[in-house]
Amino acid sequence: MGTSRMFRIFVVLGSAFMILLIIIYWDDVGASHFYLHTPVSPGPKVPHPVPQKRPQTSRAPSFLSDIDAFVNQFLEPGTGEPTDAAPADTSNQSEKAEERYIPRREWKIHLTPLAPELRDRQEQRRRLLQEMCANDSVLFHGKNRSFDDIPNKELDHLIVDDRHGIIYCYVPKVACSNWKRIMIILSESLLQEGVPQRDPLAIPRDLVHNSSMHFTFNKFWKRYGKFARHLMKVKLKKYTKFLFVRDPFVRLISAYRNKFELPNEDFYRRFAQVMLRRYANQPTPPASVDEAFSLGIHPSFSHFIQYLLDPQTEKDMPFNEHWRQVYRLCHPCQIQYDFVGHLETAEEDAEHLLRLLRVDNVVEFPTSSRNLTASSWESDWFSTVPVEARRELYKLYEPDFRLFGYEKPDSLLNE
């Protein structure tokens, strides 16, 4: 009797232990599903494209294969350059499983390894960011605050793609239109418009910059309330985070050329009229941009620089995103970016990044044939700007120069 009683006790204890393990396991899986499976946009659900039929196999879908795909989908991005893998098995998947993970498409098989110099370049850029953020000689507002201290409105440049585990901080005048196009394709946002688009350049410009096409951190509050900040930090830890930058002074020239040398009614009314009144002796500037351009009236580049240096400018409103400093847009000392691209090496960096993300089989970065603002133009553009103003401008953008490894333009500052 004693042996039988002990046996029953061990069976009961063993069963209870197994139940406890199952509960703990499912609790972990459920939490991962909640944090890593948030819908990309609040619009209506749209069925995902049906995968191409593959030869039927006798292997039944298994729970373990689902878990493997889940781990591949969300936990690998951001851990380093991946190795090429075999195509994922997408057979026998239910068309109704819209809230489950979405398996990767077939990965592109590369016959040549990634060039070591590209790996080294990224390592140097990431290391430089870490060193500059820890360097007390590099000072700027908000540098030492925590991520929790960043106001929600300052997180609206962080675009999230849950489908591939990507976070992109867009910087205007740094190929952001094309990278936004790529993010739209990857997140399949256009499916809600009934357009199964794959060509980045075929996406209309008004859709590219339409906020409804992108799910940003700034929108988390409306959807998740008090859980938003915790969810952001989970995604920042798990997802691959990237941004693209360029020489700060060249970016300013590009912004001026695009917004003030071309007719733009919105920028004319909001900014150009202010510059004309303050610095160009135009107390009553023309009422519309068409009238101003017909009279040959628009603010000069020197007026634009005066506007940036004027203390009254930011008392009225924060810098517009097209000339706001990158450290204010993307918070590189609070967010550890996995990839830092430079516009000066855009094609190489884009190819490297898409390969790192394992989406180079889905989309290619479009090459632009337009005449881009070149670094060699700096001396010509700044020739009308007084040297003292150039030095003040450098102080204003010095954190961006140092954080991202751009040389101090001594030739402009020491004339």
C-alpha cells in the first residue's frame, strides 16, 4: 500500500509540474505575440496576397515550424549580417490567419559574400555614434535624457514596419521620399487602397508623404494608451533600426533649392514671406507665390541662413523638419541604430541594408537621375553669407557634423 500511495503522489506532483511549465510557456509566447504583432495601420483588414502554389509534400504543418518562422521573422533583425537561408515553406497556410505571423518571402541567395569594407564602414559609424554620445565635449539639448523623457510629438519621424521588423527614422532631404516608398511596399500599406504596388517610383508622391500610409511611434498613443511607451521599447529592442544622413550644410542648400527656388505656396506663406519682411525690406511681400515669382521676388540663400540664426525663429515655432537637426529628429543618443546610411554612399548603403533586412528580393532602392545638390557647391552657395554667420551656423549644426562623421568645413569658416 505504501508503494502504491507514493506512486500516486509522484504522478500528481509530476502532472502539476508539467501543467505549470505549459502555462509559463504559453504566457511567454502570448506576450511575444502581443508585442510583436501589432497591425501596421488602423484601416480595414485586407487579405494578403495568396502565395504561389508549391509542390505538395506529405509533411503536415507543425507547431514547431510555426515557432521557427516566428523567431526568424522577428528576433533576427538587428543582430548582424544574416547568412543566406533556404526559402521558407509557405504551403498549407490558412488564408484566414490574418493576425498570425506573416512568413518571409523566399530569401535571395547571394553567390558572393558582403564586402568586408561595407561591414567595417557600418561598424565605424555605429561606434562613432556611441563615442560621441558619451563624449562630454559634444553638447546639445536633450542629449542626456532617457527615451521615456522624449515628448511623443518628437517621435513622429520613426516609421514602423511590423511585417519585417523594421524601424526607419526619416530625415527630409536625405532620400526620404524613396525610403518612404520602400517602407510602403514592405508594409503593404497600398493593399488598403487596392493597389498591389511593387515599383517604388510608381507610388504617387502625394501618397508617399501621406501620413496615413505610415505607422509611426507618434501614433502609438492613440492606439495603445498607457502601454504605448513600453511597446515602443520592446520594438526598439527587437527590430532593425536605420536612418540616412548627409552633410548638414549641403542638406540646408538642398532644402533651400527645393522649397524657395521653386514655387511652393505653403512654404512661401509660412516662411518666405517672413524672411522677405524681416531681411529683404519687403514690408508687404506679394500675397501669393505665383505673384512673387512673376516679379522675381523670393528670399535669397543668405536670407534663409539669417532666418535659421535668428533667435525669434524658434520662439515662434520649432524648426521645420526640412532643416531641423538630425539629432532632434531621430534621437541617436537614445536609440541605438543598427544601420547608419550616408547619402554620399547611398547606392552601396542601400544595397547593404536591403540585404541585411533580407528584403532585397522584394524591393530595390530606386536610383535617382535628378541633379542632386553636390558638396562641391558649398563654397559658391555660402559666398554671399558672412563668415561670422557661417561660424554661427556651424555651431547650430555641429552635433550633426560630429555624430555622423562629417568633417568641419574649415575652408568656409576661416576665410
